[in-house]
Amino acid sequence: MLKPTVERTLVVATASLICAEASLAGDLHPIVEAKSGYLFGAISNGKPIKAAQTAKSLSDETTYRVYGLTQALGNAKGGKPEPPEAAPCEEILLVPLSPKPEKGVIAIAAAWNALPRTPKVIDTTQKAYVDAVRDFLKTKGIEQAKVMIDNIVRVDLDGDGEEEVLISATNYLSKDGSVPMRSPAGTYSMVLLRRVVSGKVETRMIAGELHPKAYSRKGPDDASFDAPNAYKVIAVLDLDGDGKMEIVVGSNYYEGEEITIYSCDPKNNQPLLSVACGA
């Protein structure tokens, strides 16, 4: 039989462990791609946590708030994350949401308002932004680009009262707008961030691919295609509760997709969490 002092030590240690686990679960804010149910992972104390680690702490019923690009869309209950039943995406985890969101983009289990400032979708034909895309492409060796903008989102990312502009632009020269297996010369897809820095407007690429030259197979060990991607801003949300809004970019190629959450950083927007599925 254990001595009383040892018993008390074990009880205190066990209680401390239980409290620590409860605290971890309470600080964990899982993030799900609403349409597919892909689990990105979570945010814990402002830090990104990978999906596999996140899944260990999630219960059968987690309440998520669902958001679209410009509005909150209500709540949904999320089940226990599970791998998909079929290939080719065995490594991802899926969270079933009920009711299944029809228009939502991102679901997050968090108490804060993830949409503190409402993004505005503006006219894609405005000359200032068409010229900005064309000028950026010229600096990357694409001189005679036909500018095609998918969407333009204006929002104050960091809450300083100054709005930034996110531009999604893609042109792979296909008549139906599809993404080809090989990238033709002079094609591109990208998400640009335009913001005022020290009184001047700067343009920076958050994510994308630029193809000044057509893809060509270089040798017997190289693939006969480069599978280019099309990139687009699909959400702008405060996913870590710091009042600054992260940028969610969706990309797809001819047989797969990826969604990445980028940080709100004045100098370098780093990828925080990402989930992908494809052959």
C-alpha cells in the first residue's frame, strides 16, 4: 500500500495532468474547409497546429462558426475527424459538418469574430488594377500578357485603418478557362497584395506561378507536363484571434486542389496551414 504522502503526490500530479489536457483542448481552435470538410489543423495560443495532432483533441461534437468571403453564415456541428474512404487522399482528415454548409468557405471553432472587417468584392475591370497586374507581369518577364482578373478584394487586413487590395488573376490561354496539363508561354496565375508602405503603393505576390516560357520536357527523367495551378483568394479571416486577418488562397490543377492559409505580415506572408488532395 502506498504511503499517504505518495498517494497525495500522485493525486495532485494526476489532477494537474487532467487540468493541462483540459486547458490544451480549450485553447485549440480547429479550422475546416467548409465545402469538403478538410481539416487544416488548428490554432493554439496563436500558433498553427497540424491536422494529425489537432484530431487527437477533437470531440464527436465540436461547434464551428461558418464563414464565406464577405459574411458569417451560422453554426455547424463537426464530428470526429476521419480519413477518406478512398484514394488518392489518404493522408488528409475529414470533419463531417451538420448541417453541411452550402455557401461557406471556412469553419472555425472559436469564440471571437473571425470577420472583424468586411471584405469588399470590387469591379475586376478597373483600369488601375488591370495596369497593376500588367506592370507586375512585365517585371517577371511576361511582356505581352493578356490580363484576366478573377476577383479583387479590398479589406483592412491589420486593422490600422488603411485598406489593402488582393487581386486574383489567371490566364492559361484556354478558351473555357480550364487549367491545362502544360503551361503555355506567357501564362500565369497569382494572388497579388497591394498595400501602402511608407506612403507608396507596393505590389507583392502572395502565391502563384509565372510562365514566361512554355514548359518543355528537358530529359527522360522529367515529367511530360508541369501541371500548373490556378490561384484565387477564397476567404480573408482572423483565424488566430489577434485582430489581423489571414488570407486563404485556393489553388487547383487538372486533377487536384490545395488550400493554404497565409499570415497577415507587412513584409512576408508566410503559409501557416495547408491541406491538399490530388493524384
